[in-house]
Amino acid sequence: MSSFSSEALSSKLGALNNTAQSIQTLSLWLIHHRKHAKTIVKVWYNQLLKTKPSKKLLYIYLANDVVQNSKKKGPEFNKEFSGVIVQAYKHVYNDLPDEKTLMSMQRVLKVWSDRSVFKRDIVQKLKAVVYGKAKHREVVEESPVEPEEEIVKEEKEETEESAMKRPKIEEMEKILKTEPTLNPEDIPEPEDLAQSLRDLENSASSDAAVREKIARLPPEVQDVSLLEKIKEQEDADNLSKMVNEALELLDDYNHRLSAELDDRQKLASMLKNFTIHQDQELRKAEEKLQEHEEKFKKVTTVRKELESHIQNLPDLTLLPDVTGGLAPLPSAGDLFSLEM
């Protein structure tokens, strides 16, 4: 990937268009340069203030993609965007090109709320922006955030012809509904998950015996000021022995706690992946159930139509009994004979 600079970012933001590929490509580039998160968010915010209303929603989509997909890499973007996202939402809200954009902003906010993308207080402020001011939009005094490097690249203008060739902005909303893609090896087996949970039953933090030993360590091994009371070599030797035993005990327990922390982090990752996988499987099952319910309704309709049709057929039991054979048909002479 190309090296990072404010100028390069401004150029890429200016070229941003309303396609999923454009949003995701720039998002990957930003996450790759996450060590510049502070500068990135400043440039993003400044460019948001300057761009035309029809493109402001794209900046919100970009922020959404970056924050959600950078979680595993670190908290840098969540921290930086948390500082400006409310002001950014107010700005976009006050410059709405149409009600359709407002509905898109509400959908983004619902995703952030459902997935706890931002802290609860930030989400509440965002909700106040898009739901609490439906009739009277608040005029917000906006001041650009100074980037660490001068922004010299002006935003590229789109022509109407090129905009018509691009997909509609609804394509961006598919990004919000995209579930994380899990590799098969990242999906834990239920047995492995259960075993990890059982292993934690004997973890260091639940070892009451060791914690009791640590709590009963004599104050002499923890308080340096008590060393002045030692006058005899024998007392010093005894204290040295106690200190070494205490060090060994604490060192072993710290290693166990560290191992437990690693195990808990792995378990948390397993639980997260397992939950995501189960949610995906549940949705598939619900879709399959809905599909079969539709088929069931169709079959039921056909059965009712068939029953109705059968009821309208003539009752064969009411027809004359022809078991002995039908009477012979009259001959031609009989048909045309005249009575005298």
C-alpha cells in the first residue's frame, strides 16, 4: 500500500464514490495506517465539512467501516472518532440533501447501537441528533480541526454523467448488514468450547488456598522499614528464607494468572466467533423456515382447491345402475318408423 500523508488522504477522500468497493478499499488503507489515526480523523472531519451535501453520507459510511473493521487491530480509531462523531452527525444532519439520507443515517445509528460500536453516552447524543430534532434542525457552529499536516489537495468534483454510471447509494447500506466472515478453522467446536470453560474452573484466580497463603505472608517480607529491627544474623537468615519462599510463591502465582488471562482472552475470542457463527446459522435456519412455510401455504392452497373441486364433481352413486348392461340402442328403422 502507498505511504501515508494528509495530502494522499485528502486526495483519496475527494475521489471517494458511492460504491462498496470504493468505501472498503479506502477503509483498508486507513486501517493499514492506523498509527496515524489521530491525523486521519482530523482530515476526515475537515473534508466532511467541505464536501458537498450529496457526498457527506459517504464519509459516515467510511467511518462506520473503519471503526468496525479495525476493532481487532486496536482501539485507535474508535477513540479518535468518538471525539468528533457527534459533531460530524450534527453537521451532516443540518446539511441533509433529502429525507432519504436521514433514513440512512438512522440505519447506521441503529447498527452502532445494536453492536455497541461506540459508548452508550455517545450513542444517546447521536440519537438526540437524528430523532430529537425532526422539525427544527439545530444550527451548529462548526470549526475545522487543524490536521498535523497541511491539506493542499482540493476535493475532486463529480460530473453528473459519471455519477449516473455508478450504483445507487443503497449499495452502501449493504455494508451495514455485512456480517463478519469467519474462516472454518476460527469456528470452535462445542466440545472444545465446553472443555475451555471446564478448564477455567481450576484457574489461578479461583485457587483459594494460594490466595490465602499470599494473604498470610508476614509483613516483614513486604515492608522494607522493618529491616531495621533485625539485629542478629540468624534473624536475617530466617527473613531471607521467608522472602525467597514468598517470591517463589508470588512468581508462580503471577505466571498462573498470566496464563489464565491468555486462556480467558482465547475463550472470549472463541465465544465471540461461536456466537457469530450461531447467529448466522440461526438466520439461515429462519430463512429456510420461511421458505418452507411459503411452500406449505402454497401446498395448503392447492389442497383446498382440490377438495373444493372434488366436492363439485357429480356423485357417481346417483347414476343408474348399469351392472346388467345397457339396453340395446334402437335401430335406424326403429328411429324412423311411423306409427300407423
